[in-house]
Amino acid sequence: MRAGFAWVDVTPPPGLALMGQFHERLATHARDPLCANAVAFQAGDAPAAVIVSCDVALLETPWVDSVRQRFAEQSGQSAEQLIVHATHTHVGPCTTGFFTGEPDAGWLETLAAGIVEAATQALARLTPVTLQTTSCQLANLGWNRRGMYADGTSSMYGHSDAPGFLGLEGPRDPEVGLIAARDGGGRVVGVVLSFATHPNSLEGEQYYSADLPGEVRRVLRGAYGSEAGVVYLTGAAGNTAPSILHPHDPSQPWRGEAGVRRSGEYLGGMVLAALAEPYQPAPDELAHHRLTIDVPLRHWPTPDEPHYPIPLDHADWGEACDYYRAEGEAWPTRENPVPVHLNCVRVGDALIATCPAELFVEWGLALRATRPGAVTLIAELTDGYVGYVPTALAFGRGGYETWPAYSSRLIEDAGQRIVDGWLALTA
């Protein structure tokens, strides 16, 4: 087994619009670097698998396809070998214009070039390694963010202090999946990790930041050296966040400047502890399989259905009302069915499963349940973007993640279709 790691700083100058809120935010400075972080794995003479994790909210499918083709032309490898992931920071530049703010074409070119450069460098740095695959469990971070109420509804960031609160709608996934590459002397040269939380301790700020993934990189490189590769993958986190909602904690200790540093030290520290345990080297095996499934667009709901967009009934919601009105007008012209690109990469005895959705945590847990005791890393928002994929329970109770828009458009059973696709790839 060989592995190579590389990263490229793609931080833009101040002034670009940030992505992730319904109001415009312009970055005044960079709190920490935004990077394209790459790992390449190769076993024997088989083609390498390359994963690049980017500090952005999302990347649209056609744009990712163009970057993968560019990688093929510049590297001499196949476009199929490259997998591109977005960590989902909400303090990164706009990469698409469908939400508030417009992307900067010059910076998108910088990002595309950075992805290709990081991927190419990772391939050039392939060197023999021993793999350590393991996991750890977190008691904090990644809590379910949807509160249920007695009137039959659920809401994002609904908490136990609100009247009629019944409890959180779903579970959390406490598992951090880990793949570490060690050199001949046993030194960790790179880590791939996956955890299921919106990485958004800083989501409303007006500066650039990698948020939680950047803090985890800082902690791990403090221990393993400044050259250590750290590829952070956001797991099935469509309905999880670093917010304590039940019981409600108004201080929210895992948010804000102090919270993001605490979060990075906590998650990074747990990774360090897990990788310090004695281990048996994983087998020198690598397999990469791709599958595209076509998932229908769901119908635009009537006002009496739970997942009808509430902002349409509230003109004072301003930009949110305008957004959903425009979405309703555009709905008949939306792509249907929607191609959903899936990957399964088996590295040693670990599995990396990717999809382009903001996947509810229940679907990640469903895949984990089919592999008891195995190391499973899930990466949402990978090789494109198809919006939120909620559960049947969520569709029955409504709330932001279920409201139809470009950001939530697939048919109600899309989550099961994704899990079934992964299982087909691993059969």
C-alpha cells in the first residue's frame, strides 16, 4: 500500500460573498486558511484513488465534473479516479449563485486549479505506508438539530425551552471513522477522518474560515508535524450540528470563537487518543467503485402539506420569501430525474462511502448497521450537490430541510435509494 498527501491554500482576498445564510455577508478577512486537502491511495499497480476535501459549503455537479476532467488532462490519470468533497463550512466563498450571493469567477478558477494541484501532488508523493484503521466515539458535538413539537411540526434548531417541545426528532452518530497512514518508522504521515456534524461553530461570521475542520487540522499537525496530511470528511450531517438543544444550553459552548477552538481540541484530541492505541496493520487492499443512480424530483407541495415552504406565507421573511417564490416558479424546469453520483472506496479494511447530498444522519447510521464492527467513513456533499435528503418522519413534520428548493429537491425515498446504491457497490 502506498499513500500520498498534499494540500494547497486557496484563500481568496477579502471582499467575496460568503455562502450559507439567507442574508448577504462579505468577508472582511481570513481567520484561517481555506485549503484543498488531498490524499491518494494505491495498492500494487492498480489505479490510485484520490480524494480532495475542500473548505467550501458545496460544489455543484457540473463544476466538479469539469474539474475531474481537467485533472485527467493534466495528470494522465482517469477522471474517474478523482473524488471531490466539500466540508460544508458556512464561512467560505460562494460557489454557486442559487442562494444569497454570487460566486467570483476568478476565485472559482483558483479553487479548481488548487484541487487539481493538490491531487497531482498527492499522486507524486505516493510512498509505502502501513495503514491503521480504527474509530472513536464522541460524547459531544454532532447533536440532532431538529426539535419536535406537540402541534405535529419540527423545526431546525428547535430546543427544549420552546412551548410544546416533545424531544429531538432523530439521533446523532457519535462515531469518528479513521484511516491513518504510517511510514516505515511508525510515524503518522497523514489521517483521513469522518464525523457527522455540520462543521459550523462559526456559521454566521463575516470572514473566511475552515471552521471545525481547520481547527482539527491545527491540532493534528501540532502533534504529527506541520507536514502531516489531514483530510477531513463531513459525514451524514444534514440534521446535526454543534448545538446543545435538549436540554437547551443558551451558552452554546461549542459555538463561537471559543467554541470552535474547543471543538477542534476535543475532536482532534479524541483522534490522537484513538490512533495512539495498539493496532494490527490493515491489509494492503484498495478498491474503488462508482455508481450513478437517477433519483426523481419530488412534487411541489400544496399549502396543506407539512413540507410546504412556510416563508411563502410570510412576506416579512424578506429574502427567504423571495427565494422560495422563485424556486416554485422554476420547479417545472428543474432537471428530472437528478443524477446522484456515489463512490465506495475500500482502503484496507475500512470503507469510505460518498454521496452528493446533505444526508440526514439516519441514513449514515443505516449504512453503518450493515457493517457492525467495521470502520466506515461517510462523506456527504461529494462529487456534486443534490440538496438535503431527509427521512420520512421529517417530511411528515416539515421544517427547513424539507421545504422544496434547489437545496431540497429529491423524492422522499432518496435516502434509502442512496443506501441501497452503496450496498450494491459493496456487494
